Amino acid sequence: MTGDVLAFRFNSEDHSYTDLATGEELPHITGMLEKAGLIDSTWMTEDGRARGTAVHELTKQFDLDALDVETCRSPFRPYLLAHAKAMSILRPTMLAIEEAIVHPVLRFGGRPDRLIILNGVKGVWEIKSGAPERAHAIQLAMQSILAELRTGLPAAAHARYACYLKPSGKFSVEEFTDRRDFDRAREVIQRCCTA
């Protein structure tokens, strides 16, 4: 599976994935979860979106060694401190940081926050600055399906983690282990990618 590729363009402004050969816009994970009714974006606020975007950029810069936590003056610094603490305690090896992936057969795209190795196991790592939601388990299962293309491992062999960063500078990590998440993820993919 790792040899299969599809030439695509990723637009970070609207998170769109376009097949370069056909010009077709491909479904993406968040949009598919919304279409399946697993997340309701009507409750997402502009403040929440701005926070999420800023936190993702800060944590990405930190993981790329392009940001000094001590000199960071962002209003979202507590989230960065939580991330830095999680990284110093858990010490995952980063395999990829926010790299867009398109599945050439299933024809959907996504951008896992991190592909990692933690405790000797390859996995996907999602950074969250809001509250836990049931859809996160499905989101990470879908990211694991995309990660197959990078790791060469079956999706279910990946560990799946969500790291919830808090404004207090603390964090919690949830590992999703229910194999039924993949059944639900494949139902969503089938519904959204074959329609």
C-alpha cells in the first residue's frame, strides 16, 4: 500500500484536497464527520476556531524546534506549556508533523496532527484545545487509515491518542482502543466517498 500515490493539492486556508489529475475536490475527515452527523460545527465559535488554529501552530513550531517556550508571548502560551510538558514526559518520536495525506483508493484526505512512535508503537496523535468528544475516536481511526500509507502498518495496528491541552497549562491523554471505531470510520468513508 505504501507504493500507491495520488497527486493532490492541499489548500491550508479551507483544508481542501484536490486530485490534480481530475480537478475533483476530495472529501476530508472533518467534513465527512460533519456530514455523518458526528460533529456539529454550529456550536463551534470563532474564538474556539482561533484558539485551535493558534494552538496547533504553536505546538507545530515547538515540535519543529522553531519556537522557544520561554520567549513565547502568545495569549495561548498555557496550551503550549501543556504540550511542552506532555512531550517532555511522554517523549514520542515524531515521524510526521501535520502532513496532508490523500488515500489513493478510498479518495479522501486528512492531516493527522502527528504520526509518532510512543513506547515502541507507531501511532497517530491529535492535539485538542477543547473538550473530549466521541467523534475524536472516529477521527483518529480515519487518520490511522491514512497513516497506513506512511507507516506500512494496518490501520488497527496504530496506537491512537488525543492529547487534551488545558488553559491551566495541564494536559490529559486519552488512548482509543475500541476496534469498533474502525467499523464506524469505514462506514463514514463509504458514505462520503462513494456518494
